[in-house]
Amino acid sequence: MTIQQKIQSLRVELNKHNYNYYVLDNATISDLEFDQKLKELQELEEQHPQFFDANSPTQRVGGSITKNFDTVTHKNRMYSLDNSYSKEDLQDWEKRIQKMLGSEDIEYTCELKFDGASINLTYKKGQFVNAVTRGDGFQGDDVSANIRTIKSIPLLISDDFVQDFEMRGEIILPLDGFRKMNEERISNDEEPYRNPRNTASGSLKLQDSTEVAKRPLDCLLYQVVTDERKYKTHFESLENARKVGFKVPKTISLVKTIDKVFNFINKWDTKRHDLPYETDGVVIKVNNLQQQEELGYTSKYPRWAIAYKFKAEQVSTILNEITYQVGRTGAITPVANLDPVQLAGTVVKRASLHNADQIAKLDIREKDTVFVEKGGEIIPKIIAVDFTKRPTNSVPTQYATHCPECKTELIRTEGDAKHYCPNEFGCAPQITGRIQHFISRKAMDIDGLGGETVDLLRKEGLIQNYADLYDLRVEQIIPLERMAEKSAENIVAGIEKSKEIPFEKVLFALGIRFVGETVAKKLAKHFKSMEALMTATFDELIAVDEIGDRIAQSIIDFSNDLGNMQLINRLKTHGVQLKVSAESLENQTDTLAGTIFVVSGVFHQMTRNELKKAIEDNGGKVSSSISKKTSYIVAGDNMGSSKLAKAETLGIPIISEQDFIDMIS
């Protein structure tokens, strides 16, 4: 046996032992024997560096230092899940998907919702390539060095599975491991960690992977994402993923009705407390992968999945004081300042009161005893007042009349739930908030700048708006508190690089009220430049798909403001992208303008996503359901019989994949 063969043989054997121990919980070798074999492999690799492999079992012990985690764009977006809290919510969800799928039989998978840190693992030709955090769903941080240390994650996959794929899952910290970590910290007179979820999430961003390797992290997998059509159902893909080494929980169940879904929910609402890890609900998914593709996505969620959240934990505490926060748009949010109380693994000191109507509805007053829960077990909110404990000298809450920051009188327009501070350019939190939004990852993504630095720059008089950023010089920044030359250079370099950010993100970054990411994309695609958008009439704006009266009026108000006009002109002078690039326009036409397509079935020359993109690039619109407004149905193999029948009833033309390609050629 050659040295290379010996090294490879040891790697295969050690990977197998890792799988038996960490995934199957069935050790077939003693710890001493394992360590001896691992040491033998380490020595061979050190003596023969030409055979180095990043996916070797020896790399799981850590050792690499990551100073800055690279930002990576997800090939396939990581969507959030829509939440439900009752059987009625689930029945409404089922009606929506049945309407879209017609008379097709629907089967569901029920899976426990793990409370950890979401991760996306990429494999090519069966080898682990990288691991990226969820981030904002569009892009996250590359934490590959830290993920390699988690021994339940396979680094090499057999040929029995798909070759190029992504694996979605949750990095968790089992309760037993969490307790042991805290016992050790307490014995060392260190502050114990608050909860397993936050500790697991924080572990992924540790700079030293050796420290990560010491933590008993685990990874539970719940979705295979691939263009290969080897499996027909979600359940089948996970069963096969488990066979090749992934830790897919065996609690997953197949059911055919919402009643059976609720039986699963009721069972685990009690049994979850016996699990070795935390779970906060159940995820219900349509099992058939083709049906998943038919249902598609909203701008935020997959239509084919929904989360049922277990009833949130509630506690009572004293509301000491109501204060008011000012957002970047001038919106005022009342905040309840509470006696600190332990809730769902964290200490809660503050809770949002939303608006004046909510305070009046619950009759919330200072010094009340209130009941607090975490909405969706994330954001603390007050759900009721214990009137039996209300002080005798209690007085009703008088909502703020003036801005807590700049003392300007607040306004509230008809039909709006919130009060607003109209002092847009003179109110400090609004100024800082708009700049912070401008530099954020989803917007201009300016490295080196954070909220505290923005506030410091504003207080020092160096910036008063986001256009001022482009006038900053290194020598102006260096004298500021806690600022070194390298930091100043990084800030200026990050600002310069932001000039490459595409128009649709710049438009979102401007912070026009009601113009979120999705709306910004639609507007950028339609008007193609800031100039065209700012000169558009009300009728031209509402003619754009999904742009209503409120958004249109907000854009007109923004465009008519002299201060905003000056800011846009300054951004243009600095070279910020205020129109769609020529490169982006290259592949865009108006060939399909005014047409609405429904895409259904399995395709061979293009993926479904490529087909939808081609429709939109050529001016058409993609719809998920058939109606009288549908212009064409692009039908692939195995198109649903109910959709076919509906199309024939309505007389809608059905075209093939090749017909469509010919149409846009």
C-alpha cells in the first residue's frame, strides 16, 4: 500500500467512525483507538503535505484563524417561513394551496422546528465546499472553517446521493452540552451563557476554529436543494440524505390531512420537553417537489411551507416607564421599560407598545403589572394588564405630543396607526437612522461603517445625510475617538466600493417610505433610472405591477422635495449607480410586455427559475395561478391535470418549453 493509499484508507475509516458516533450514536471503536488512528493520520499528512485535503478528519480539530468572515451571496435564496398559531391558520393555508394545485392529492411532511442558527452547506461532486450563515436570506457569512469542526457534518458524500447540492439545516447546542459548558464557566467564575440558541449562533462567528471545536455543537438537517431530479419528494430526499451521512432527525412524519398535522403538533407540544435540544414549533411542508415548484414563493415565504409556533411562554412584571423612540422615517414607537424578567432563555427589560391605539386598547399605564410574551418567541410584547394589581393612584397614559429628541410637535395622518415627527432633516435619530439604512447590508453594504461610527461622524459635524459620506476623507476620520488609520482607510474604501452597487439596491437604500426591497426591484426594472422614476406621474406609477396609491404618493412626495432632489444630484455627481447598468439591460427586452405567464411542469432545457427569469427579462409577468388574465401557460412534463383542465376551460394557449424559447429568440 502506498503512502497516499494509506492516508486515504485512514480518512475513510475515521469518517466512518465519526458517522457511527455522532450521527448514529453507535460507537464501534473506543475513544483511545480513534485518537491513535487520528494521530497516525496527522503525522502522515505532516510528513507528506502534497496529499493535503481540506476535508480530512484531521481538519475537524480546528486551528485556522478567521479575522474577517467573507460575505457570500446565496445561489438559492434562504426564505423565512410564514407563521401560524392555530388550526384555523393551517386550514386557511391548506385552502390556499389547494386552490392553486386544484384537485391534485397533497401529502405533507411534519418536522420539528429546531431553535438554532440557520446554515447552508454547499457540496460539489460529493465534497464539502463551504458553509454560509442565513444572513438576510440573500447573502450571509462564510463560516466554513468553524463548520468543519462539527463532527456530525459529513465532508465527503458517497456517489449514491446527488452530486451538486446545498443542504439546509440548523446549528444547535444540545441541552446537555450547554449545561456542561455553563458548569465549567461557573467553576471558573465566568458569567454563564444565557441560552443554547444564542450560544450556538455566537460560536459560528468565533475567530479561532480551535475554540469552536471545543464546543459540543451539532447540526440537524431539514432540506436538500438541487437542480438534479433524482428524488420526487422532500421526504425521499431527506431519507437518502440520512443514508449517506447527514443527521436528519427521525421525528419527521408523513401525513395526508391537516387533522393528522394537528395530531403531530399536539403530540410534540408535550414530548418536546423530553428532547435533547430546543424546539419551538412544527414546520409543515408540501411533500411533492413538483408541487412545491408549482406553488413557488411570495416575496418573503415559500407558499409550500408554514411554521406552527408552540404557545409562547408568558411572565408578569412591572412596567416602570413608557418612553418613545424615533425611527429613520420619523415614526414614533412607544416602549415599555420593565423590571428585568427571565423569558424564553433571555432577560427582557423592554417591550414594544406599537402605537397609541394599542396602549388605549389594553389600557396600559405606568406602574401596571403586565403580562409579557415573546411574539413568535423572538420579540417581547405586552399582551395584557393585571388590573387586580393596579395602584390606586394610577392615571391613564397620555400619549406623547412632541418628539422626544427634537421637541417638534408630532403629527398623525388619517388612517395611519403611528405618530410621526415631521422634522425630517433636523431630528438626530432620523438623520442617523437614514444613513444607517443607507449603509446596511441589503442596501449599499458599506464595510467598516456601523451605527456607532455613523452617530460619531454626525455628532462631529462630518455628515448630515448619506450624500455627505462620499465627501469623507481619511484625514478627517483618523482624529475621531477609537479610530486608527487602517480603520479610516477601510471606511473610505468601503464608501468608494459602494459606487458599484446596482440601481435597485441604491433605490432601496434611499429609504423612501413604503419602498422596500421588492418594490425597489420592481420600480428599478420598470423605470430603469432615478430620473425617470422622479419625473413619473401618479398614473404612471400605479400602472406598475403591485404599486398602489400609497407607494405612488410617497414617491411623488420624495421627488418633489427640494432637499431630496439635491441629495440625488450629489449622489449622481459622486458616481453612485442611479440607473440600470448597460450590462443588465443587454439581456432585457419588451418582447413579452403586457403578457402574463403561468409556468407548470418539469423542464429540460431550462430550470424553472431560469424560465421565470427569462419571462421577466423580456418584459413579461409570472403568475402562480391561472385566471382569465393569463396570456400563456408554459407546460413541461407532468403538468397538473387540474391546471390543464382549467386552462382548456378558459381557452388559454398552452405552449411548450421550445415554443417559449422560440418566442423570445
